[in-house]
Amino acid sequence: MIQDIEPKHLYNEWKKNAVPKKSSAVVQFRGQDLLCRIDDNGLKFPSRAQFTEPDEAFTYLFELDGREYYLLFDENERALDGYSYRNIGLFRTEKPQELAYAAVSAWHLCSWYRSARYCGRCGEKLVHDVNERMMRCPKCGNMIFPRINPSVIVAVTHGDYLLLTKYANRPGAQRTALVAGFTEFAESFEQTVQREVMEEVGLKVKDLRYYRCQPWGISGNIMMGFWCRLDGDDDTIHLDNFELADGAWVSRKELQETFVNNGIALTAEMISEFAAGRDPYSLEKNK
Ligand SMILES: [Zn+2]
């Protein structure tokens, strides 16, 4: 998955009073486009030395591979030799993976900074806190932290079959999604799983097993991956046509022959684990 960059590590701790060095990486977006360079060695970020702005213009983001990353928040067009603006969707395909992960993680923070400019309580302009990555209201003291949306991805299994879905209103979408949705107020992740499966495909599930989770910076989500099994014998899918265009039970054999894991997304990893017989129910059965 995209966050699996070991032995490298993205250090997300806030650094108090951090000042960019000449070699620090600069992340700047115009709309959804990232200022970067892509050559034979892959993705590259510009350095602080290539910008004339004062240090105060740069907001500390994180450290990766011994290099600090800073956000240049404004959206003015920069003309840097060899660099251009590329849609942030590049994180799905560009290498090296740790830099693609840095790009999409920076996007997550940039999106949040864009929407955390004024106090939602009193309307005052917010200022950045010194000690934490947090926006603070100088008038009423309101504290706003980076927004991360909890959600679940659910692999619904029934023996040698896995339930795959296709999103509605997304042209070109393949039938390679799993049931997914956001956690609502007053519910646990397990309850989100039960509710989303019932809402999207009208099925009852049991034997939930947590798999892994994934930060998904493009939309600011943290996605919890769960396995579950159909509860009962009625496997009839009742599709929620507002959210889904298609839903079907796909056999392990068909997945083995057709499914390709892109190595980036939790959904793809879970489908590929099922295809390989490494879902928890197969593993428990074969123990
Ligand atoms: Zn306020």
C-alpha cells in the first residue's frame, strides 16, 4: 500500500519554529496541481533555494528521508526551470513510492489549511499555533486540528466468493471496489461495517475481522479495512442505486485470473489477498 515505505518513514510530528534550509523540499499547489519535476528517476520536489520568498511564507509539513518538507501556501504560478504543474492524481502511479506518498500527504494538509482559514464559531481569521499543527482563533480560542475522516472498507465474503461493487456517477469506474463508507456519529467501526453493507447491498454480515488501515490523503480519510462473512444463506444483492452502479459476487478463481493489484490501495490489497486464499476464513480453515 502507498504508506508501506519501510525502511523509510514519514515523520509527521510538528516541529516548533522550523525554518527551511536551502535543501528543504517545497510543496506548492495551484488548485489540484503540484509543482514538481518528473524525469527518468521519477518524481522530484523543488528546493527552498529555488524560491525568493521569505522564510515566513513556508509552513513546516513533515520530514522524509532526512529532508524537511515545507508548504508554500499561495497558489501563484511559479516558473522553475524543468518543473511544471501536474495533477495530484499522480500519486497513484509515480515513483519512488515514498515521494508519491509525500505528495499526497502534503495535499491532505494543504487541503485542510485551505479550509481552516476562519473560525467556524466566531468568523475571526485563524492563526497557526506555535506548539502544535493546529489553527487557533485569536478571538475566541477555538482550536482546529487537521481533519481526518474515519471510514471503512469492507470485504464481504461468502465461501469462495467476494462481493465487488462499482460506484455510480463515476464514468469509467471498474467493478473493482469493495463496500465502503464513512463512520457516522454514535457508532463504532464495526457498526459502520454492518450499516454500510446493509445500505449498499442489503446484506447482513457476521464474523468481522479487522485487517489493516490506510491513510488516504487525496480525500483526507483514514480507511479501516474489515473482512466479514455473509450471515445466512440468502446472498441476493439489493443494490443502493444512488451509491452503486453494480454489485456482484465474484469467484476466487476469476479474481486469480483477472485481478491486478496496483500496490497502492487497501481495496486492491484486500481483493488480492482474497484471491490468494489469505482472507482470515480461508486461513483459519486451513490451519
Ligand atoms: Zn473564534
